[in-house]
Amino acid sequence: MNLLQMEIGKSVMPQDDLYLRQIPSFVGSMQQFYFNSKEIIQLAKTNSLPNLNITARFNSDTPMLRDTVTFKSKDAYVALPKLLARAQFSISFQFKTVESYGLLMYNGGQGQDFIAIELQDGYLHLLFNMGGGSQRVFVNTPQRLNDNQWHLVSVQRPGLEQMQIRVDDEHPTISDLTGSTSMHLDLTGYLYVGGVSKSMYNNMPYSSLHGFQGCMASVDFNGQRPNLVREALKIYYAVEEGCQGDDYKTICIPLSCVINCFIVSLYTCIDAVLVHIIKIS
Ligand SMILES: [Ca+2]
């Protein structure tokens, strides 16, 4: 097929076509419009398309949030069926946190195969191994992402030769996989979201020592949009629907406070003892 022109939302020449003349233009919002593995709206937004004609208004607000969940502790995680990712796949989600470190996603596989996404010092890292060695992609964003604002993450593998990850409106970080000795991600087991079980933080290909603490929304795997709470095969610990603001931030006891403070309630969170405290003095 040879396309001369593509029109999204409205035809600019409806008078030439009896059928198009009868169809009103689209009124509403659109996001993540992919054509030939290229995100067209994003390219238009950054003026990266030739001969572009735009009458739509770009909204820089946070994209709509869907199926928001809170991972209330660093031990909390959700297990879903494995990611179908052998040759092509897409992952997207939104997250919001004040924590600098945490494992966001992990799916292991045959041999050394795996894929993982983690926060390290506030920056996002994509890690994978298709059998030819572990690779770590540092996602170059202008600032740390643990700023308690929503961020949209999109990982795409449109074909065997390329993997790309993008955060918000930044340019995607692209991994050229041409010439790789192993080209297929052979995943098995669960797709873990928000973290993994405690025994899986030792001798693993990712650096995280605990899971993600914060909110996640709009999770999308290959166009499937699971509700993390309702559709999980396994939920460990505190994962709740909705985003509960700053309540999820870990409250730590300053040592000087242990003696002088009255502990109102106490509960363990495996990693640490969390307490609500009232200072007496
Ligand atoms: Ca493989």
C-alpha cells in the first residue's frame, strides 16, 4: 500500500468523497496513536513529521489515569500471567512516587532471559537479557522521577532489531539490537508488577533490593489493560485500588524519638517497622 497522506480526526478533503462528506469529524481526545510502530501524535507534538498540518490542540496535562493502584509498602507486589514478548511487545504505565529506588516490573524466563524496569536514584532503568547477555538501558530524563508527579512510561519493541523506552514527552531512548546473538525474549513464570517476593532480591540481574512504593495507573501490556487488583493471579501485601496520596510514604522513627514518643499504633512491614507517633514533649 502506498500512502500519500494520513489524516487523523478529520479529512481535509471531504468534498472529494461522498462517503467522507457524511461522516462528522472526530471531537474528543486521543493518545498513543501508533502507525507502523511510530507514535504519530507524539511525533506531531515534537514537530518531527514532514509536511505536518495541525489544527488539534495538544494537551500537556497528565494523560488520563485508569485503574489506579497504590503499592503501600516496598514488599507489596502483584503477579500477572507472563508477558507475551518473544519478538514484539509493548508496555506502558503511569507511576507516581517519592521513593528513589524500587523494582517496578520483572518477568524472568528460560536460561538467563528476563526483562525488568526499576527506579535507581530516581531515574528509570530498563534491563533485559534475550540470551546474549544482560543489558541495562539508562533512561535519560532531565530530572529524577520521584517527584510525586505522574510520569508516563512506554516501552516498545516494534520489531526484532529495536527496543525503545520513553518517559513523558522526552525523546525515546533506543536500543539497537541488530546483530544480537539472541533475539527472542523467552519469558516464563509470572509478570511481577510493583516488586517480587522477598527471596527474589538476591543474585538477580536487577539492582533493586525492594519493590516500588507509590501509585501506578493505566497499565497496558500489548494492548491488554489488566486491573492490577482485580485481575492479579497473586497479590502480596498492601496493594489497593486508588492512589492514596502521600499516605504511602514510609514513616521512620528517629532514634531519639524512641524513648520520648508515645507509639499510637505499630505494625510491621517486613522491611521496617512503621509507626504512627505522637511526640510527647
Ligand atoms: Ca532468548
